[in-house]
Amino acid sequence: MLGSKKITINFIINDEKFNDITVPVRQHLGDFLRSIGLTGTHIGCEQGACGACTVELDGKAVRSCLILSSQINGSVIKTVEGLDDTLMKKVKEIFLKHNALQCGFCSSGMLITTKEILNKKKKLNREQIRTEISGNYCRCTGYQSIVDAIEEAIEDNIQGYLK
Amino acid sequence: MKSPDFCYYEALSIEDAIKFKSNDLEAVILAGGQSLIPALNMRLSSPSCLIDISKIKELKNITKDNNFIYIGSAVTHSEVMQNKFIIDHLPVLIDVLNMVAHPAIRNKGTHGGSIAYGDPAAELPAFVVAANAEIILMGLNGIRTIQASDFYHGLFETDIQDDEILTCIKYPILKNNQEILFDEIYRRHGDYAMAGVVANIEILNNKIDNLKLVFFATGTKPEVALKTSELIIKDGYDYSNVKNMIKNELDFESDLNSNAEMKLHLATILTNKVLKLMET
């Protein structure tokens, strides 16, 4: 039959291989991740506006609510649970230091977005940082401290302190 | 907010996708899905099947010859922004794409997807019309090319036929005396505009020799202000007159974030802003 409602796929999440996993094609990636216990990825608006569900797919930040599980065949995914390298550990410490989270709902998306900002290895001013995180809502409105943290992370990364 | 039930089919080639689409008129094309999947999640649409074309290699190239740049429909916005041909020959497109949603959405959303979807408040449909681009479609009878200005019929309505798939967008390379300028007004960076303008301008002897003003987020589709453009070419640019000219030519439609009167006001301000840039 052409086209199917279930699909069997292979992928890697946080360095763990998943083979021959059958998923309903209409399920979005965010729901799938949470269904296997990776509940660090938060589902907010399910229309791409809030950024809480942002994960890394093949090295790029994407909205997990706007990707179907059926589309991730052969992909490498990183979620907030997998941000355990030295760089991201130090970034998390910087977030703590600046109190760049209150309720924590947006934090997983903010961290994945910060990772992508750091990958570009470019110095950004505060206004540019705000543009970069414009796709991530923080409803505690703690933007000031989040921008503080990202500003320090960018500077430290350029100086090589985050290795 | 979960999508309705549908089938999924990963197309292996353009021909394969065309065949599937022409056999199932309720099926829709999935490229990046950054507009389609929100629409599904909100149950605004319930297709029988999604035909995924995002992995078809022929749709993922950007090429160039002496006169044109060709962008494959499944190239993502992020890929367009990093492409050397675009950086060298059509840098204004990078400024435009910077306004299209947010980095995480541009990493997945595609050039052809945005143009085929035809959201009246989106930047790319107005850009292709202003840039005099051609839209290349493939169907059961082969390839068909249509001018971008003839492509949009109405609200989310385009000239794509049941058996056709948008495969490529063909942009003329700008002449030395030609420039495309773009501006928009928005509430939050990356949101749809409250009003926007794209102007394709040719300058000869310090005067506007040719002009095409295209507005978006003002009506049901990208709106070309042909008469206004002609009057500005003929009589020169007169600040005090712009609002009347635009008002006489275009019908503005209210939407959720601004009413028609406000959109007319914003369109006037934006026209003044881009034309002022030409004076300096």
C-alpha cells in the first residue's frame, strides 16, 4: 500500500541508537520524545511560536512540535538531557549563576538555542542576542537575566574558557 | 492540539511524488512543514496523506548561470542564507529571510514551501513577485514555467494544478543599476508583518527609471502597486502624495493585528522609507 499510518524507523537520540522503532506517522517528535521518558523537552504551543520544544536535529536547532516522528529516519537528535559535554555543562552553570530561569519551562529550549548561538562563534551584542532568542518565549519574562547569561557564555566561549 | 489522522509517504523522486499526488487529490506535499504542521495541529486542514519531498536530492540545489539563480524548492531558508551565490548576487534575500520566523524554524522551513503556501503576510511571496522571478512547476505533462506575478490568485490560492509540484524558483540576476529594497513593520522579530514592502528599483542618471512596489500583509495576496509605481517613475517621488496614490490603487484588508486604515498608514511610511534610501 502506498502511504502508511505507521512507520518503522532508525535514529540516534543523545548518543543512544534506536533500531526498528514503529511510530504513528501523525505523532510529532516532541510527543514521541516524551513518550520514551525524555520529558526534558517541553511542549508549549504546538504551533512553532513558543520555542519550548526546541531540540537539535542533525546538528541544527528545530521545533520538535513541527516535525513528525516519521521524518526522523536516519537522524541524530540531541535533547536537553544530552547536553552533557563540558561546553554545555559550563553554559548551564552560567545560566544558574545569572538566575536565568524561574519556572524552567523555557529552559530546555533556551539551552538548545544557546548551543546553536555558540556554534556560530560570533560575538553578539545584547540586541542581537534578543533577536536570536526571539523564537523562545519565557513567560516568567526573565529575559534580562537570560540575555546576561548568553552574553557571558558567548564571551567565555570566544575566550576558550568553556572547553 | 494534535494533528488529525493521515498517511505518510516519502517520495523517492519528483516523478514519484507527482504520480502519488495525481492519484490522490486529497494528499498534500510536505516540504519543511513549518506552516503545514501547525495547520494540521490546529486541525485547519485534514489531508488524506502527506507526500514528503524533503529528501529528494534534485530539489535541494542552488545553481547559477549567466543570467539567473535557481533555488530548488526543498532548500531550507538557513541553507539559502549561507549560499555563496546568494551572498554574492542576491544579498537582499538574506535580509528578507532574516525576517522569516526564527532560526529554529528557518533550519527546517523551505524556500519552495513558503512560496507555494502563499501566506499573504509572508515575505517570500512578495519577494518573488517584486524580483520578477519565475516559478517552475512539474506535473504529468512535464515542466511549466509561470511568472511569479501571475502565480498568486487569492488567499492561499496559487496556480499549482492538482498533478503539479513546485520544483524551483528562477531569479533574474540584478543589473548594475538595479536594486531590491525591503522593509516591514512587526510586533516581535520573526512574527508575520503588520505591513511590508518590497521595491525593485532601477536608477538612471540619478533618477528612478523603473520601479515595482509590492506590498504584503495588506490584502489577500502580494499586491503590486503598478499605477503608483508608474506615477513615481513619471513624476518623481513626492512624499505628500504617496498615501493618496496607494489608497486609490489598493484595497487594504484588516487582519488580527491591524485594521485597513492602519495598514494604509504603515504602507505609506514603508514606501517613504525605502524610496528615501534611494535619494541618499
